[in-house]
Amino acid sequence: MPILVMKFGGTSVATLDRIHRASKRVAREVANGYDVIVIVSAMSGRTNELVGWVEETSPLFDAREYDAVVSSGENVTAGLMALRLQEMDVPARSWQGWQVPVKTTGVHSAARIEEIPSENIMAKFGEGMRVAVVAGFQGIADDGRITTLGRGGSDTTAVAFAAAFGAERCDIYTDVDGVYTTDPRISDKARKLDRIAFEEMLELASLGAKVLQTRSVELAMRYKVKLRVLSSFEEYDPNAGTLVCDEEDIMESKVVAGVAYQRDEAKMTLISVADRPGIASAIFTPLAEAGVNVDMIVQNISEEGRTDMTFSCPVDQVARAEKAVTDAKARGDINFHDIVADKDVAKISVVGIGMRSHTGIAAKMFDVLSKEGINIKVITTSEIKISVLIDRKYMELAVQALHDAFELEKA
């Protein structure tokens, strides 16, 4: 039998009724001739509840016990779905991560999958099982302790299973019906894409589009796993959703695929830094060690041996960044006159694989923003992306204007 992987997120299994609804979708694929591996998340809100219990019980908790507790939410969902399928006369059983086993690194609450042996599940398929309902988000380390993969880890689990089992496709069921050209809450002209290339989806995911977890897209791109994003709340349609696939599988695509944004950004500038070899390392090494997620970096032209260094980071990491560079200054590792933080900026990005072969995209983007009276604070580019920092109050206007200018509402 060909294998299909189906992943259901927390909202898709939030109640017994929704688990029943999801089970019907699984049973339909079994009837279509597939052996199915279902990856499930915890019921919506359950993981937050479990995390709260851990923090209330032990503020300085043992990360190994944290994983043991928070992974239990997925176990409940897996068992309930297996029971529901059995009631529908579909041969199914639940699997916890350690039973597969999903072998991971030992970094608790942020483990990475190292290997998924297929023998145990394939043996059960050979014995007549049609559905393996696997608890997502969890695995087992070499020391035998349960691990978890971090938030969004069930997406990564699903793609990893699809790669390990050579699945025909990996369907990610969520509360949206696909990938859109931008956030429909900001632009009512946003259009659902039928297909999107891995690279475009990876950029959009990293830029704030919360449809898929970034690590899952990286994994799918590496192993050429076809992903389909679709809603568990829409009626059955074999052509529904958005297919995330190789660029070669898309006959013709628009130059720009989508407009993404990140609302809660901050722009930080070190004023009058000594311009010398190694200064960038001296600044960004302590930031990395402090866990600051630096994104855009701009260094001004040097004058009389001094320069300004500007970078962006999430606004909730500003205090951590300020402490890291201030401590580095106190140690004598770097020298600067002042540090200025602008906490009222947003990042806007246009993404598209077509940028590789088309000129003028940056010029058009900057012209559109200029005509709307929006000042650009920082610019960065890559082969398929252009990002700018602007005042946060203009964020929605910028998204709408760029979406219109690149005519993304048109197929």
C-alpha cells in the first residue's frame, strides 16, 4: 500500500467531536487505498495548561521532567483517535514517540530528530494495521528519557515520518485552508495559492507566516517531501489546500509570491563604534551567547575610525541585547558612545523565486512605499526576498499597498 502522512494540529483535535471529524478524513484515505500515518498534536490549550502546571510546581524545573509532563497531551489525543477509528472498523493503534522509536538528541524541550526506524510500524502494517496514530512533538534520547521538539514540533514530526517512510505526500491539517499571498486579516484581496515553492514557503515561515513551522519546511525541502496545507474544517475536496513543492513542479509562478510582515520588531543602533578588524564579531558574539535573535544588520560608512552599527531583533529581546553589549563594553571588548533602541518598527518583506530572473523588484517596492509616504529605516535583500524596516504604524498600509502593486490578487 502507498503511505500517506496526515498531521492534525491542536485546533483540529480540540474536542471529541473534532477528533471524530478528523478520523472520518483518515478513514476516507484508508478507503482510497492508503496505509496512513497520522501525527497528532495535543488538544488545543492542553500544552499551555501542562506547562503552567510544571511552572507552578517547580519554577526552576528539571527539563527532563518538563518533557515527561508536556508530552502527555499528544499521548491522550493519539489514544482517543485510535479508539475512534476502531469504532469505525478501521484497524488502528496509537504510538508514543519511544515506541516507534523517534530517536532524538538529548536537548530537552528543543530536541532534534536524528532517526526514525520504520521497522516497527511497517511490521504492523504487514499484519493488517491500516492506521498508525503517532503522538507528535516527542521522541526519545539515547539515555532513554522522553524528549520534546519545541513548539510546532508536530509539523516537524510529520515531515520526518513522510521522509522516513517514503510517503506519497504529507497533509498538514490546520485551521486555515492554505497559504495566502498575505494575511487575509490585513488585506481582503489576499489570495490562496494553489502551489508554492519550498524556498518561498521557508522565507514566508521565517518572516512570520505561521502556517507552517520553519524547521518542518527545511526538512521537507531537504528530503523533497511534498506538503499540502489544508483546513480540517472545510468539506472534503481532493484538490483543496496549498501544495508546497519543488520549484520544478510549478509550471509558471508570479515574480512575487507573497508579502509577509513581523509586527514586533526593534531596531537597535550602537553609536560611534570603534571601526577595526573583528568589531562585528565582538558585537554579535555576546548577542548570540545571550540568545538574541539578530536579523537585519547594517554598518554605516566609517568616519575618522568610528562607525554606527544597526541591527534588528524581536522587541521582547531588547533588554537582553542591551545588557549583552553593555557587559561587553564593560569588559573592554567593544567601545561605543551610546546604544539607541527603536521599539516601534515592523518588518515588511516581499518573497518570490521569480526575483532571481527579474529586475526592478526592489525599485518598485521602494517606489510604492515612497508614494505612500512611508520612510524605510533598514533594507536587506537575498536572492528571493527583500525586507525593510518601517514605522509600525504604517505596517498594514505597506502590506496592502505592496499586495496591490504586485497584483497578487490575480492568479
